[in-house]
Amino acid sequence: FAVYTVLLSVLAKAGGVKAVENAFQEMKKEWRPNAFTYNAVISACRKAESVGKAEEWVQKMKEDRVKPDIGTYNSLIGVYGKQRMVEKAEMIRKEMVSRGVHADARTYYTLLNMYGEMELWDEVGVLWEEMEKKGVRAEACIFSSLIGAFGKAQKADMAEKWWEKMERAGVEPNLKTFCSLLNAYGRSNLVERAESVWQAMKAKKFFFDALSYGIMMDMYFRNGRHDQVLSWHREMGRNGVRPNDITRSTLIMSSAASGDLVSTQKLFQGMLRSWQGVDVTTWNSMAALYCKHKRVEEVLNLFGEMKQRGVKPDAVTYSTVVDVCGKVGRFEEAERLFQEMLDRDLKPDSQLLSKVVSNYGRHNQPEKAREWFQRLTGAGVVPNVNCFTALMSSLLKTEQYSEARDVFGDMREQGLQVD
RNA sequence: AUUCAGAGUGAG
């Protein structure tokens, strides 16, 4: 029975709610599921970012008369936390209180993680105090999470402060904690500090993984030090660490930014020939490179080839192919591909909107730009400043001053910060 | 036994 529960969580990590659900059904034939079993399934829904499914499973759990435990509440908070549904997450916390279930360390970790990702630092402070008051001890993992959040927000100073806090608390940092600090420096372009963290890690005899190298490569890439990207990639290989999807995509990006099109193509072809192949993000990076050069045929060929190889195009892929068609004025094709995107249940976003609008503007079709703006916002896309700006410049191209002013007014009405 | 932490791709 316990083996089944472990199996569920392993399947969840391997990446499929479907597989988890199937295994659950199999198991149900022989055993009666308990809270642990349901918790594992709910957690799988969190990984798949499926709130609806998670809620369904909570319902099933109730129908099955299995009482939710602290793990269930924590998992559910995790489900909402990942989607940044603060109110829902807090609601669960209140429900816990009313049922006499006490928040534990993981409850706080999950909530802190959510607030950190959302950059709601005040809430982080409040929760932290509450946690300390309750005598819940922070572990390395929560410091990784918060230092990572500060890093993403390019607040290296805050990341440092929390690192010191961790040291004062006597918590021993692990590889993930070091990596979050490394990345904090990387994101703030503090290359030398990142390098010295790396040295400190080396002194501690950590075994670096591809993720660690990936952080360094990404930092050098963003700082335009493409030679360093290459040499760290080589260093990784020398140390017997296999490149993964992310280091591959960083390598492609770096080559795209530094070399000519042909050498990037060669690099990409070489990756395709290897047994690992490349993932959708790397395909997307390559497609974006062609798109930038307005090489429609290449983008479309790439698009076809990736499908042939069984890599599922995502919303970014479609955004790029629709964009490149629009760039060169092939709007019927763009329209067809856009429809295909919807048929595949992929959600258009504000970036796609701004691209489509500016492409119509570029080709002096402001009416079409406006039409698409309405169509997409009607479909639930929330336009940002870029979208409004694209629409305004489309209108201004044909000297529609008052219309552009109206758009400007609409933008301010939406409460958007004018930049 | 189950529930929490670290890196990559597209727009004006």
C-alpha cells in the first residue's frame, strides 16, 4: 500500500496527472485509499497546474469519506499558491484554523513561497514573524525559495540579507540554497560575486549539476560574454555533467546573439542529431531567431519539423509563427495558424496581441489592427501598455490622431501606467 | 509512505 503512494508521487514528478490518476484507479481495486494517497494525487495536480482537477479530487476525497489532514491542506495551498491565487490559499489556511488543524512548517513554506514569487514582500515579513512566534524553525529550503524570489526580482541586496539571516539562524545551506544566491547575483549582473559564490561552493565540495552550470551560462549570456558561455559548457562536460534542455537552449541563445545565423543553425542541427534531441523552448529560440530575420520559410519548416519529431508546439511557438507571417504580410496564413492555435486549446496572450497589432500597423492596415485588438481582448487577453502602444502607432501611421488619442484614453482608464 | 525550495524561449 505504501509502495503505491510512493509510486504516485514518483509518477507525479515524471510529469503526468493522467498517469497518476490511472495508477490511483488501479490501486483502488485492491486497497482503500487514505489521506496520503489523495494528497499525492492533489500534489500531482499542482505540478500540472490544474486547479480544477485538484478541486475535483478534494471532492472525491470527501465523497470517499477520507478526512483531510495537514498534508491535504498543504497540498491544496500549494495548488493555489502556484497559480498565485492568494485569496484561495488564505481561505484554506482559515479553514484549517476552523477545523483545528495547526499550520506546520510546510504550510508556512508554501505560503512564503507564493508571496515571494509574487514579490509581496510585506506579506513575507508578516508571515515570517508569525512563523517565528509559533516557534516553527526555518530550514534551508525556505531560504532557497526566498533568496530565489529576491534574485528573480533583481534584489541582490535583499537576497544577501536573507543569506546572512540564514547564517545567523545556524541553517546549513545546501546546493539549492547556494544556487539561488548564485542566480540572485547572476540576475543582477554581479558576475564577480557569482564567481566567488561558485568558488565557495567548490571549496565545500558540492557536486555541481547541470542546473548550477546553467545559472552561470545564463549569467554570462545575459552579460554578452558568449565566450564564457562556451567555456563553462565545456567545463560542465569535462566534469561529466550532461547538458540538459536548459543548457542547450542557453547555448543556442548565446550563439544566436553572438554568431552568424549559419553557425547557430549548425549547432542546432548537431543537437537534433544527438539522442536527447531538443525541447520545445529550444525549438522556440531557434524559430525566434529566424523570425527576427524575417525568414518565414525557415520558421515554417522548423514548425513542421518539430511536429514531425513529436515535439508539441506551445503558445510561444504559435506566437512566433503567427508573428513571422504577419511581419511579411502573409495575413491569411497568420490567421490560419492562429485558428490552429485556438483549436489546440492554447491561449493567446498580450505578447501575441501586440505582435499582431503592430504587424497590421506596419502594413498600413489599422482597421485590421483594431479589429484584432478587440477580438483578442474579447477573448480574454488582458492588454498591457505594449498592446495599446502598438495600436496607437498603427493608427498614427495613417494619421488617425483623434482615434489614437481615444486609445490613449482607454489605456489610462484601464489604470495602466503610462511609460 | 503522501504535502514545501534553485536555471532557459516570443512583443510596442
